[in-house]
Amino acid sequence: MPRNRDGVLQKIVDRLISPSLTLPTRGREGLLVRGVKGQSFLEYSVLLIIILAVFLSMQMYIKRGIQGRWKSAVDEFGDQYDPRVANSAASYTLLSNSSTQVTVIPEANGQVTMRQDSTNAVETKAGSTTVGSVSAQP
């Protein structure tokens, strides 16, 4: 038995003297062992910082990629209407005919008024509009 206790004491002394980043804690057998909770937390923190640094450095590339996709999607629509470069020659015609008829019906307690409105309208558009570059006339 004394030999075993000397071996245990020697292990305790060796572990206390050896350089370690973590503080020793008591294990199942009652021996001092290195605590790994603090070390694993530190490793996860460093890993998280590295991942965040990678995302922050890639932010510009991701943003430019998204902007490029938007530009190509908008360019697929083709030429859009721009009044500065449009050549329009159109005429609009609106013909309207309205009538209102009011009827008064006398009754014992007073009178009843009835109103009837009717409107006929026709709108026509004739001409053309060209979108694109218009050459300046001298």
C-alpha cells in the first residue's frame, strides 16, 4: 500500500509542476486531472472568431454577386420606357354623352323624387410610340 500512495503522490506532484493552460481539478479517482472545460470554451471561442472573420471578409464578394444577379435579371427585361428617348405621335379622342332625368311623384304625405342618370363614353387612341435612341434632328 505505501508504494501505491507514493505513486499517487508522485503523479500529483508531476501534474502540479508541469505547465498547463488549465487549472487542475479532482477526477473520479480523487486524483488531480487537468480541467478541459475552460480549454474547450477557449477553442470554441477562437473557432467562432475565425468563422466571423471569414464571413466579414467575404461580405463584399457576396454583396457584389447579389448585385450582379439583380443587374442581369433587370437587363433581361429589355429596353424600358424613357420619355427622354421616346418618339411619340399619338392622338386621344374622348366622346361623351350624358343625360339626367329627375321625376317627382306627389303622394299624400309629400312627394318622392327619383333620379336617373345615363352616360355613354367612347375613348379612342391613335398613333405610335417608339422607345429607343432618337437621332437628333439638325
